[in-house]
Amino acid sequence: MNTPIKESWLHKVNPALKLLILAILFVFAVTIHQLNVMIPFTLTVSILFFLCTGQPYRNLFLILIPFFLVFFSTSLSMILFGKGDTTLFKWGIIHVTEESLYRGVHLGFRALVFALMGITFVLTTKPVKLFYSLMQQLKLQPKYAYSFMAAIRLIPIMFEEFKTIRDAQKVRGLHSEKGVWSKLKRIKALPIPLLSQSIRRAFRIAVAMEAKRFNSLQERTFYYQVGFSTYDLLFISYIVSSIGLSYWLASEFPLFPVTDVRY
Amino acid sequence: MEYITSIKNLNLKFPKEEGLLFNDLSISIRKGEKVLLLGPSGCGKSTLLQVLTGLIPRSMDVPLKSESIQIPDSWGFVFQDPDSQFCMPYVDEEIAFVLENLRIPREEMTDRIKKLLTTVGLQLDNIHNKIQALSGGMKQRLALASVLALDPEVIFLDEPTALIDDDGTAQVWDTVKSIADDKTLIIVEHKIDQIIDIIDRIIVFTDDGTIMADGEPAYVFSHFKAEIKRFGIWYPNAWGEYIKEKANITYNNYSDTVLNLDNFRGYRGKVPAITLEKATVQSGEWIAVTGANGAGKSTLILSLMQLLRTTGEYKIEGRPIRSFSDLEKKTYFVFQNPEYQFLTNRVIDELTYDIRQRVSPDVMKQANDLLSLFGLKDKQNQHPYHLSLGQKRRLSVATAFLQDPKILLLDEPTFGQDSKNTFKLLELLQEESRKGTIIIMVTHDLNIIHHFATRVWEVKGGKVICDWKKDEIKREEGRMYEYTY
């Protein structure tokens, strides 16, 4: 959510359109059952992630660490315990077969591509612009859009508050006791002040918005006009051609002999 | 006579509370008047502003009945908390939000935003500036700018400076003065010194929500002085009279050194955020930590409480302190928001919380005495969250006293308190300091520095740059005014 260091064409794509296409891609990714398609598709998405998010490479690799964790944990459970006929390795309940190996790797890639698409969207879209676009292109009701924007503003404030409350309770001696019971008590003591403060703040913001003549029913003008541009066309063609390319590569240069990983 | 806003026979009651907040209240305000509403906390001043603007009952569901309510044709409202009146992350977007609501064409917005920001004296290199990066005073001026975007006849201000420091307060009131000419102002405020000169009508409420006095400032303050004082409302020269009454604020002199600091540093992340070269502190000293906003005052006391990473020598009674557990309850910290420190469901339990394993009759008696001392005896079975702000603050200080700490650290404990609560709290702290407790307190209030503190630490740019004893405070006073105001 940080402001990117440099903006690329992907930042200029209409946010509502970007969201819509990504939503379709999520569904599409679930319907891919060929590892030979999945791998090139993941590669084309990671090109967007590496070249178009505008973040320094150090940050991008840091973000990748948990993603690889997701990759391995998802694929390992399938590889080790999945069903299959051609046994590669067997030890106790661990049973690695060729089918489960392919299927596990496929699932890992699926998780990875989900994560990459999601984070690429977040890194190239400003929340404010997204909500303006949703209001203008998808006719989202202003009352929802502005409530969400106000809520996003509250997140860092809540985080600061969370640290302060923890310190304040530490001073009261909440953290000096040992044992599971006092740990539970510690967890229990946090949400009440945090929530009471947040509810109060949310209520105040709502009143302040109405005091500024916010009215969900009437027409309004917009400070940001979010429209369409050639970048949208570029984005759509990139996605369409990357899907086409993936299928073409899968049929012409298959990496693995299997076509369908389903058992 | 032309009234711009008025109420006739208002009756209002908050659900679940006993009795009416207002009983047949009538009030009318003329165009162009600059009105100040005064009254003890909880008397309904803020509620009245919300009724006059129609926010009650339109935005807030509170049952009310009245013969007539005349809401001004155009009005704007500046709220107390700078952090909870904006809904957008950037300065320009926030003002644009108001312009959008008014259906101003997009092409005109940028010019209008720039003009409004200039009017309130917010000079920003780039109007697309994060609101979070502004100081409290700047945030409240932004709030004023977005109110001015509505081009209101009447501006309502509900304690706009209660949560910001003196610098910010001065900025806000200067801005209000510069735009007030042709506007009607209706203000609720505790700290009145800086606005009293533009006010031409004061309305004083009693604690049961009836109007006690209504008139020009000079008339009100001369005829109703005793009542105003009794209700704990700040009035010009409240401090001067208090000091005259309590002619002798005395201290015991102790000679035992409790606190040793040498090359003491507190860190936020990897950078040292506060440095204190060298200091020794004796029992019973009262140190006021002062300096501009963001200089590192709170960082200093957080470091002393070991809530931040520290380096250098730090000893209490000769024992080195390197982590929070080394403190062994010898120090106690009172946070600015008292709610953060409440852990139980009853006022009395708050006091005995730490020693609950062995609540002897002795401790119980001590706790009860403290409650009487702090004026909380009749509230002992209430939930701490149900107390008023002043009571919450007193309770959070009271929890410190039962622990009997050697060093008591406080972060602006008198912030936004009425005069009665302020003096009471200071007297209780003084009592504690006479017993030998060291008090280290962040404060902007020159009156406290002058009359209660025995020593001043001035913080500037992350360093404690001055360390004055009592007799030097007076001498340096002229210079100190320079930075506090």
C-alpha cells in the first residue's frame, strides 16, 4: 500500500477494470489443470510483479519469502500424501507417487499465482483511486466507498494505539505474571480498549462526514475523474496474449509428459 | 430582532441515563455574535451544539422534544479530536470531499483548495500531503479549511484545541480570529485565555444544564465569579487567585540520591531519539519536562520506564536498570489516555489489581482512603469506562499511589482538565512528592512549571538541553516564554 517508487503503465490502468480482470483470472486459474499451462502463466504474471510494481527489487524479494513458504507448504502436503499409482517413494504414511508429485507442484503454482496476482494489484493500485473508479464505473454507492476510505485511514492509527495500550498495560503489571492463564488474560485485555476506542472514533468520523454535508442520495461531483485509456487496452492484450502463449507453449513445447494433473 | 439560530423549550434525555440533560432550555443567538459556552464538563455544551446544527437527531439518535428549533441556513462544525474528523488520507482529498458534497465542478476544485489552505495559513509545498504527517494544530486548521469550504454563516467549534499543544492552540485561534469578521461563532472551550478578546457574549451553564449567566464577558466574570470557580471553569487569572489562596507551596528537602543517569539514550528503532548527558535526582523532586512538540519529551519518560530500548547508565537507588523487569515497580507511568490502563470492571478493583492475591484489610482500607481522597468513593462499584474524563484521569493516577513508586512518570496529566480537577490533581501529586516520591511530568503549562515544579528539564531536538533548579526557573522565565508560546 506504500506509494511506489516509480509508477509504471500498470498503475495507470483503470482500477475497477483491473479488479474485474483479476477476479476473472482467479476463476480462470482454478480451471487450469495442466502443469504445462500453469508454469508459463505464472511466469507471465511474475513479469508484471517484477517489472511493473515500481518497488525496489529488495522489497519484492522480501515479499516473495512468505509466498515461497505458501508454495512449499501447499505442494508438500499433496506430494507426500496424495493419491497415485506410480510409486516413487514410500516410507510409513508418506507415499510419493508421480501423480501426486505433479499434482502437488501444480497446486503450489496455483497458490503462488494467486498470491502474485493479489499483491501485484495491491502494489499498483491506490485505494482512493480504486474506490473512485468503483463509484464511477461500477456505480458503487458513495456511502460504502467513503466508509471504506475512512476505515483505511484508521488502520495505522489503530496500530499505533495497539502499541500504546500494550505498553500501558505492561506498566499496570499485566505482563509480569507467568503462565498460560495470564497470557490468556493479556490477550483478553487488549480488544476491549482497542475496540471501544475504534467504535467511538468511527462514530465520530461518521458524524463529521455528515457535518460536511455528505449525502449518499444526491448526485455528487468527483475530484478524481477515473476513466479509460490505452493502458487498459494494453493490460487486456497482455493478459489475453499471456493466456494464449501459455496454451501454445503447453502444446508445442510441453515440459512434462502429463496433460491433466487431476487423479 | 433577527436570530440566526435558536431553540425554544428544549427537553433532551440520553437513553439509559437518569433525568433530563436539558429541561425547557431556550437559547437564541443573533447574526454575527461571537458566543462562548462555558460550564462544568458533562453539562451538555457539546450536545447543545449538536442540537443547534441538527446533528442531533439527524446523525445521532437522541430523543428530544422542543417547541421550535431554528437551524442556521449554512453552518460548519469543527470537532475536538483532530484524528477523527477526516475521512480521506490526503489534505487535498479531504477538502475535495466537501466540495464534492456541494457538487462543485471538478475543474474549480484545485483552485478552491489552494485558496482555502491559504486562508487558514496552511502553507504546504504540495497540496497532496498526507494528513497523518501534520501536527495537531495543522490538522485543526485543515478542519477549519474544510468548514470554510461550506462558506458557512455560523461556525461551531467544539473544544477544537483540547487535544493539541500550546503552539497548535495559538495557531488555531489566530486562524479563527482572521476569518471570524462576518461570521457567527459559537464556541465551547476550556482554555479561554487566547480567545476571550474576540468573544462578545458568554453563556454559563450549571452542571444540571440550565443557564446560570448570559452576557458580556466583563459582566459575567464580575458577577458570577464565585459560581464559575465552584464549577471548576477556567476564567482569566484563575491561576493567580489559586496561588494567592495557597500562599505557601512547600516542599520537604531530601538529600538521598535516588536516580542516576549518565550518557542515557532512548532509541526508537536504531536511532537515538533522546539523549540525557548526566543527571542525579533526589527524593521528593518534581521535574517538569518541557519543550516543543516532537522534541522528545514523551520519548524521555518512555525510556525511563524502559518501554523503549536504552543505553548508558541508569540507576535507581544504586541498582542498575537495564530492562523493564529491573524496575520492580519502583517506577510507574500514567499514560495520557487513562482508558488504556484500566484492566478490571470496577473502580475499586483497579486499585487493588496488582495485589489481588493478598488483599488484606489493610490494603482495602488504603484503597478506600485513596478513593475518598480522589473524590471517587461513591463511584467505587462503577465500571471505570463509565466515569467522566476527569474522574478517569484521577483514577489512573490513584492506581499509581497504591503502588507507592519511587519515581512517578506522567504524560501531560492536566491536559484538557477543568480548573477544579487540575488543582486537585496537582495537590495530590504534591502530597506524594512531600512523602519523597520523585515526580517527572511532561507538561506545557507554565503555571505548573512556575508554581509546582522544583526542577525543569528542557528538551529540544532529541536532547535534554537544560536542567534548572527551582531558583533558576524564575530567572529563566522570560526565555521560557519564548518557546512555549
